[in-house]
Amino acid sequence: MKTIKSLLLLIGFVLTVSFANQTSKNDKIDKHISTPKESVPAITFKSPDKAYISAAKSVGITGQNWESPEFISSAMPNVYKFSHSYTLHKGDYVLNLEKAEKQLDLNEIIIQEFDGPISSKDFLMNRMQNHNAVILQNGKVVHEHYGNGLNEFSTHLDMSVSKSFTSMAAAIVADQGKIDMDAKVTLYLPELKGTAFEEATVQEVADMRTAVVLAAGTTEKYWDTRLSDAQGYYGEEASEPYKNGTKDFFQLITERQPYKMGEKYDYQDVNSEVLGAVVDAVTGEPFAKVLAEDLLQKVGIAADAHFMSDKKGLCMGSTGMNMATKDLARVGLLFLNEGKNAKGEQVLPKKYVNELWEGNDLVRSAWKLSKESKLAEGYYKDQFRMLEINGNRYLAMIGVNGQMCVMHKETNSVIALNGAYPMAETPRFASMQFYQFVPAIIDALNE
């Protein structure tokens, strides 16, 4: 018994030392990409964090298995440390979010489940495996909680919420006249000639209306895992065959489904990666810099964010954002104010934001051909979903394991969640999100 106790104490000591050394040894700046202010860079490029990887390995977590049901909750706060990444530094301006006089009590908001009534708190924390939640109405906090050892400044992997940030970077740069969204993507990425993207416009890529053919994934990893390998998403070792990182994966995509270009919406990560590469090509810098300087610092985030990248510095546009949940909610406010921040500055183009809310015939028609049309009426535009359910319209950034930022105009509200649901793309989880939890919150806000 003493031997077991001694072993446990030793493991605890090793972990403590590893994480303590993490700051001193691995938070060193590898490369300043931009220095808009002499004292603070906009973004910092970092290599995988060896101390963190060692500490994680001591409990069985590796770059290859962190996303497994056993480890995903433990890994979510620091996934970016397994890969190359950019730190997106916060600026001097921080948007103060005041607490509303009336707070939502999730214990009192009841959800009707298949086995009977349950409080929305229990439903969210236990059945949806939620870690953090921040709910805003009229720009004020009506509810917030943080679990899994996190607080309001702690980052969390946002999974496919990241796609919406890639789109925001493209919208900002397009508004500067550097991208024509109706131009062929090969105008900016000539290396895509001869691939399945050759006839696609940048807008069709942004709307995921390319219907390219990818290799089949697995039940656990339903996407083309060659993309993850090229990115180094599950550790750098898998990227070794891809000398140019993510861009080598683009060359493998040569076939399309039997639809006209732009006709069908099909949710495929590679579109987000191509969109991010376009931004990099026209600016000559990582699109993380656009996000830091032209979006997050103007929004007034309170904590540094992190965006995972491949070894060549191309951000993982489909899945790389790691940020504080409260900061995600701050970004959500832009979409309730036509792209303006709390100071009245136009951060996102007004036209871009309005078109997300309005949609068009092309994206509505393309949605009807997708498997997601079975979930709800709506459309997918510029890496955002519009879901129209039971009379409500939700503009949403959505991640696969319970990460989301939902904007609802009628209640002037933002619902930002981060969690670690252990299975990907299940009908059950989609139903829990948009047919049970979100409507219950919206009803409570309407009272």
C-alpha cells in the first residue's frame, strides 16, 4: 500500500514540475510575425510544447489519442500545445461585460427529455458534457459558468467554430479589396490548377459548395484523415510525408461529385483550409495576424487566443482556434450589431454580416441537397450555419463536440458553449443542442 501511495505522489510531483516548467521553457517566442506595437507582437509562432507533451504522456495522453473519449476532456484546454500554433495576443482594449440585474438560473429552466423533465443545468453539464457556458442578452451577462478546471480566461479548443473565424479573416481582407470572392480560387492559388478546385470561386469554397470527393474516413474520424496528417493535427510525426504541410494535401483532391460547381453544399474541412490559404496568399502573412489585429483586438478580448497551424505556418482553418469562452461570446456580439464593436467601430463588413442573416437562393438550394437538411431548414454561408427551427432563426458557429456560438436576433442574445461530447456528428447531440437546450434558453430569455 505504501508503495502505491509513493508512486502516486511521485507521479503528482512529476506532473507539477512538468507544468511549472512549461511556462518557463516553452512559452518562449520562436518567431515574431508582426509588431504593430513595439512592446507587444500581434501574433507569435510557436513550436509544439515539449514539456506539456511530456506531462500529458505521463497520464497516457498523446498527440495521437487526445481526441479519444477517454482523454478528450483532459486535453481540450491545451490541445494547441501538441502542434505548431500562433498566439493571438490581446490588445490594450478589453470589452467589459457587465452582469445583468436578472440572471438565468439553469436549475429552474426545465427541459423535457425522453425520460422525463430535467433541469437545463443537469442536461447541459451531464448529458451534453459541457465545460463552459456564457450567455449574453443586450450585451450583458445573464449566465456564466466554468468547469473542468477552467475560468473565464482559460482557452478551450473550439473545433469547427474555427471555420467561422477563417471566414471572418477572408471577409475583412475582401473588404480591403484584396480578394474578389467571385473570382476563381486559382487566381490566388495557381497551384490548385488540375485539382478538383480548379473551377471553384472563392465564394463557393467559403460556402462549401464545391462537392469535392475526399477519401473515406472511419467511424471515429469521419473525415479524410490525410488532411489531419498533413497538418500535424495529431502530432508532428504524421506530417513527415507531407513536406509542404497542408498544401500537399490539396494536390490529392482531384475528383468531384456529380453536381455542377456551386450546386450542392457538402460539409468538408478542406474548403476552410483552402479559404485560409487564399488569405495568406493575398496578404503575404498568416491569416492569424488578420484575426488578431483586425478582429480580436478590436472586439476587446480579455485573454490571448491560440490558433493551431501546420509546420509551414498555415493555420488549421477548419479546426485550429483555441480561445476563452467569454471571448467567443464577445465576438458573437458583432453579429447582433451589423459588425460593429461596443465602441461603434465597424470591425466586420456590414454587408458580410447582413448577408449571413439573409442568405440567398444559391445557398438555400445547395442546403437542400445536403445531409444536414434533415436536421433543419436553413443554409450554410461563409462558414456559418443558419438554422430555422420552430419559428426561430439561429446564426451559429458550430464545433463537433459541443463548441458553439449561437446568435438570436429577437432576444438580442448570444449563447457560447464549450464542451467535450465524446462522439462526433451524432443526430442525438444535434437534437440536444438545437431542439432542446437552445430553445429552452431562448424561451427563458423571452419571459
